[in-house]
Amino acid sequence: MHPWLHFKTITRHKLLVMKYCFRIGLYKQGLLHDLSKYSPTEFLVGCRYYQGTRSPNNAEREDIGVSTSWLHHKGRNKHHFEHWVDYSIDGEHVIMGAQMPRKYVAEMVVDRISASRNYLGDAYDDSQPLDYFLKSKEKLWFIHPQTKKELEALLRILNDHGEEKLLHYIKYRYLRGETRKIKY
């Protein structure tokens, strides 16, 4: 059990996300981000499976075949695309992804940046959130196509133009509903 180390890791992550959310104007989301990680259901699993280099949810999943912490977390946090999975009405699929509101896609992007920074430390660079997404992109059939397109486009801005230009684009274009390509 590593309660102090886990607490420091999730708090550092939360503060990073809060900083980014404030910069893009998502103040409420910044304050409320990932509060469920401090609940006993998630926190105790995090303490037990803490490694410091990756999510304890992966270690729990490897150990018992499911992550109870993740099931609890995704159901309470709208910035995860898994939160938006519902039964399908198209007749071809059992489940489908609903389109995520842009404010949650934006929070998901800064969550991914913060997680990469938190786990990679000084080894972090702006390509890693996109690389992580691309590793699983083809297997993410249950994400709404528009949500997947927007997530990848934002991560490509980060990869190609850097964090400052991404945050500017999110705040002044993306969250205002504009879809024009950014020119830098």
C-alpha cells in the first residue's frame, strides 16, 4: 500500500488539469476534475496498485480481470469518452458512443496532457499524448466518429504546433464552436 505516493500523484495530476482548464476558461471543470479519485472506491484501489509510472487501474485489471476503480471513475467523469457509451438504436451495434460536448473533449485533451506529464516527468514532449491515442485509435470503434475526429485534431495541433497554440485554439476557437483550421 502506498497511500501517500498515490495521493501525491493524483493531486499533482488534478492540479495540472485545473491549471490547464483555468487557462482555457473551464473553471468549474478545473475545480471538479477527478474528485471521484479521492472516494474510497477509487482511492483504496489506487493505493493498493500504485506503481508511479502508469495508472493503478491497469494493474488492478491485470490482477483481477477488471478495474473496479475505472468502472466507478468513468461513470462519474464526463471527460472520458467511455462515459458516453450507450445502447445503440441503429440496429447494427449493441452499443455506440454518443457525441461528447466540446467542453468535455477539451477537458479530455488537457487530462491526457496532464497524465502524460505526470507519469513521464522530464521525458514528456508534446508528441506523447497523440502517440498514446494513435496506438489504440483503430480499436476505439465505440467512440462517436465526430468525438474521435475532434480529439485527434486537437492532439495533432499539440504535436505539430505546441501546447501554447493548442490552448489558444481551444479557448478562442474550439470552445466557441468554430471549426476553421488554425493557421500559425
